[in-house]
Amino acid sequence: MENPSDYTESTKYLSWERYFTHVLEEHTKGTELEYHKKKLNKQYLYARAMKILSKFLLDSNINFDRCMV
């Protein structure tokens, strides 16, 4: 993503990190890659998880506007 600011809602999220953490939490909920910032899912310790997540995000056509709540 060349311009993260094109996808973030700066009135609600103070940083890109907070915005994309929200996106990751929402879109991995209920999956083996469920993400919680306070406690890292052990799946994220393996390169396999990054490959799965990258493919998921690319294939899912996530509407980032939907995440701006």
C-alpha cells in the first residue's frame, strides 16, 4: 500500500497503527489467525501465518471504508 493515509480515518484513529490494528482484528475474528494486540496469537510466530494473512488480505477485497466506524 503506497499511501496508507488514503485508507485511514484520521478523526477516529490517531495513527495508522491503530487503524490497521482495528482492521486486522475485525477481519481475522473467528479464524485461526485471530489477532489481539495484547496477546500475540502463536500462529504469528510462523512465516506460514504471514503468507496466509497476506493472501487473505489481497484476495478478500476488503472494503476499508467499512472499517471506518
